[in-house]
Amino acid sequence: MVAGLGWRRLRFRHPAQVVVAGFAAAIAVGTALLTLPIAREGPGGASVMEALFTATSAVCVTGLVVVDTPSYWTGFGEGVILALIQVGGFGIMTFASLLVVLVSRRLGLRARLTAAAETKTLGLGEVRSVVAGVVKFSLVLEAVTATMLTLRFALGYDEPWPRAVWLGVFHAVSAFNNAGFALYTDSLMDFVADPWICLPIAFAVVAGGLGFPVLFELRRRLRRPRAWSLHTKIVLWATGIFLAGGTVLITAIEWSNPATLGPLDTPGKLLAGFFQGGVMPRTAGFNSLDIGRMDPASWLVMDVLMFVGGASAGTAGGIKITTFAVLFFVIYAEVRGEGAVNIFNRRLTGDVQRQALTVVLLSVAAVVGSTVVFMVFTDINLGRSLFEVTSAFATVGLSTGITADLPVPEQILLTALMFIGRLGPITVASALALRPRARLYDLPEERPVIG
């Protein structure tokens, strides 16, 4: 009886708590598997820190590494990483809900609430179809990308077919889930001017970063843009702006840099600028250029792109482009003296504006605070510290090359940032809150002086 009462007290009271616990459990399992001697090349197993960092980076679809993936991990270890990436991309609770559907063909109310929290669906009745659609669409797009990459690796680079298939599948899954893990020591730098490698990966990254609600709506209403929801319109417009803006800025800054775009011809420069400047900071950690030798101005541009990230309910990280767009239009409305915030002939409610502001401020606090810690306890300069911290928090995975050499406390900090960044500040905060409290009365209004 006492045990039963204890279990009731320990039950999760909010779906977000289950999501957090699910991700933590997946990381724990991945860490245990990666510490096995069979997962590492050479004698002995990986250290707990190496396994924990890698598992967190995989489940949180980040791509930051403290060891060289192709040379340090065996085929078993690479398989574990791939599985963790896929599970993290689906979402732990989405994956669990799919198992429930497959086994029992039923979803209970608790399971529906949990899946709704992860997939951000609007109605409980949509959860089953959304979960099934997420899995089907993911597998189809990953299969298409894997096929294209496999053919290129086999026919263009004379890789044996089994090896080409493994390379194609691994990089396709890593790309669609915005993970950025690669089976080459220098990531994709050997393919910087190869459109048959870069473009399929870039397409998969963008598709995963759009978010599942947008992909589903495009499938249903592709030829009826006027019928698109406000969310879809914001995501598509903002995605186009950030893709073009990142490409133009990084290409312009790095055009004559002998360590990056300088040696390439014009088509190669444009491809590399699009791949590295427009697509990858949104938030996949592949790199076709040497990030550590880029101009510091490029780092700052990429910091902004990484911090904003992709769309909600997708595989990208960051504060999300919808959050950024909401705050932009809030500022726009305030500057114009308008009483309401309107986007595409729709009015935003006050709670949406407060949520966006909360996400941004919590995220800024996490990034700034962690950057200060880096600079106080290491001799790393501001540019590299900010880049590494932003990349971890936004679950990007791009690095200037300092991750593996960081002291253990700083690696633990990056691990925590990846976990918090993947789940979102509000999700973590709500998971820690035992119960929501609703105010039953309003206090008198008073206006402080602003500015």
C-alpha cells in the first residue's frame, strides 16, 4: 500500500515531464551501449564522459563530438549512434506512441496528451494520424535521400556497394534529423563542390527543419496557398529569407578567404556558400568548409542563424523561426503604434507574444551565461566560446574545432545545453513544475516607465 502511494506521488503530472524523462532515458541507454567494448575501436570501452556526450549529441540531434566518429567507434557504435539519432528525431514520445498504435491499435488519453506535447498537434483526435504520418514521411524522405547518396558514393567514388549503402543511409538519417554526424573525419569537406552529395543532404536538412505540421499541410494544400495556416506561411517566408540571407552573407564574407571559398571556382563558391551559410546553421552540423578558419564575421552571422534555428515540431533546434517572426512583428506593431499585432491578416493573441518573449529571454540567458563560464574558466576567446555554446544550445553541431579539447566541466556544460536546447526552455520549466497555478483575480493596472 505504501509503495502504491509512493508511486502515485511520483507519477508525472504534466506530459512535458514524460517527454523530458523519455529523452533522459534514451540518453542513459545510449550511454550504456556506447561504453561497451564492442562499441569502440581498440582495447577497452569508451569513457563515461565520451559516451554520455556522444549519446546526448545523438539523441538531441546535435552533432557535436568529442571523439572522431569514423575512427573511434566500431560499426556497432555507429549503429547505436544512428539509432539514437532516429529516436531523437522522431521524438521519444512520438516513437512510444507509435509502438502503442502498432501493438494495441489504441491510444489512451495519457498517451495522446504525451504525444500531443511532443508533436505539437492541435487536437487529441489528430495524434494517431500525426504520429503515423511523421514516421511514414520521415522514412520515405530518408530512403529517397539515402538512395541518391548511395548511388553517388558507389558510382562516383568507387565505394563498395555495402559501404556505399551504409554511408548513404547514415548520412540521410543524420541529415533529415538535422543531426550532422558524419562518417568522415572532416565531415563533408571532401565533397565541398559536389552537388550530388551536398544538395540531397541540404534538401533533407531543410525538409526536416520545416516541421511536420508544415509538411503535412503542404501535402494537403500545396496548390492552395491562400488556405495555408498562419504557421505555415510564417515558416515558409522566414525559411526563404534566412536561407537566402545566410547564403549571401557567408558567400560574400568568405569569397576571397584562401582557407575556405577562395580556392573554389564560382559554381563551387555558390554551392558551398548555400550549403554552409544558408542551410547548415538551421540546424545541422555538417560542414563542407573549415569552420575554424572562417572569418570571425562569418561566425557571428552563423551565431544568429543557429540561435534562430528552424521551425517548431521539426528536427531543427534554436528558438524557432516562428518565435523570431512573432517578436519581429511585435516590434513592428509597436513602432507603428498599432494596438494589435497582425501577421498575414491574422491577429496574434497576447499569450503567444508572452510565450515568444519567454523563450527568447530564457534562451539568451542560457547562451550568455554559458559563454561567460567558458571565458572565465578557459582561455578561449569570445568568438569561439559564443559559437560553441550557441551551436550546442541550438542543437546545431557546428564547431570551430575546440570541443574535443575542452576540459570535462565545459563538456558537461555543453551536454546540458544540448539537452535543454532540444527540449526547449519552456518544456523543461513546465516539466519541473508540479502543477500549473491559475490566478483567479486581476490586480490593479499601473504602467512603469519604459526606455
